[in-house]
Amino acid sequence: MSVNEPTTRLVILISGRGSNMRSIIEAINHQQLDARVAAVISNRPDAAGLEYASSQSIPTKIIDHKAFADRESFDRALAQQIDEFNPDYVILAGFMRILTAEFVEHYQNKLINIHPSLLPKFKGLDTHQRAIDAGEKEHGASVHFVTAELDDGPVIMQAKVQVMPDDSAQTLAARVLEQEHQLYPAAIQKLVNVKQD
Ligand code: GRF
């Protein structure tokens, strides 16, 4: 291994389009993030993001949750697969599964998520519509450590956008997503910097 090769290993978990995963891979390719993606794992065989990961010669794996009798056995199989890649951080990027406490504990301080709201506001789903309905002037996204409580772990970094009077959930989501694509690589780089200190 060359001295300059990044040593922080990421495993990224996706369920769908994987635009955040893509922004992380692009940041690495543009030397804006000093890490490497050891693997991308999806719980859905048809996740669109898998194709992009493969096109970048990143190993991809599918662990289909429908093939498991319960959440516990799926999470155990997922953890076993993740651990084969020996990651420093497990990056949830639109991974649409609730994880068991056992899984979360196994990756304590290593499991990272991006959530489309300014946590602790608007945990859970439909965050953009809920922000509009609540009359928020500001909205955004948060990268945080995952703990057993849903969308509740310590925040690593946030990005803010203004809510415009004529925003729909769709226009607001698009503006937040643009910020997410800057935020996620930057937040991971922050973790890499701390680890290297
Ligand atoms: C993003 O809005 C992210 O904040 C949320 O799920 C969405 C995933 O989008 N957790 P993508 O698959 O990364 O494009």
C-alpha cells in the first residue's frame, strides 16, 4: 500500500437511488474526502445506486431483507457481511430499514446517518412537508451518529436552507438534497480528521 493511500474504510448502505452515496464517491475521486469505499450494500436488489457503485469498481452486495424471517436475522446477516469489509465507518445513505439495538450497539460510534431535517426537529418521515406545515423559516439536513433511538444520535454536522413562501415538499426536498450532497462528504472528512489527530 502506498503511503498516500487513504486508510479510512467506509461501507455504504443504500436502499434506492443512492445520490448521497454517489456524492461521497465523487468527493473521494476529487480528493475532497480522504477515505475509500470498501463496499456498497443494498437491502433491495433493484436499488439504482448499485449500478453507479459497480461502474466505479466498488464491490457491491445485496442482502435482501425479504429473504429473512425477522429483523434480528436480517441484521445479523447484514452485520456479518459488513464486517467482512472491516470498515471504520458504516454510512447509511438512504437505507430504509429500522435497525435492531443489537446492530446499532455493534457499530457504536461507527454508524452514521444523514437525515433530511435540522435535528432534533422532524425525526422520522415526511420531514419537508412537516417543516412547511410548521411554518419553519429554516430547514436542512443533519449527519449524525446512530443510536438505538430513531434519528436521535449526536449531530456531527448540519446544513441549512431557507424555506421559501411558495415551496412545496418537492422543491424544498430538492434544495435540501443539494446541500446533503455537500454535507455528507464534509461530515465524514470531519470524522477522518478527528481520527487522525
Ligand atoms: C435523503 O434525503 C436522505 O437524507 C434520506 O434518504 C434520502 C436518500 O436519498 N435519509 P439518496 O438515496 O441518497 O438519493
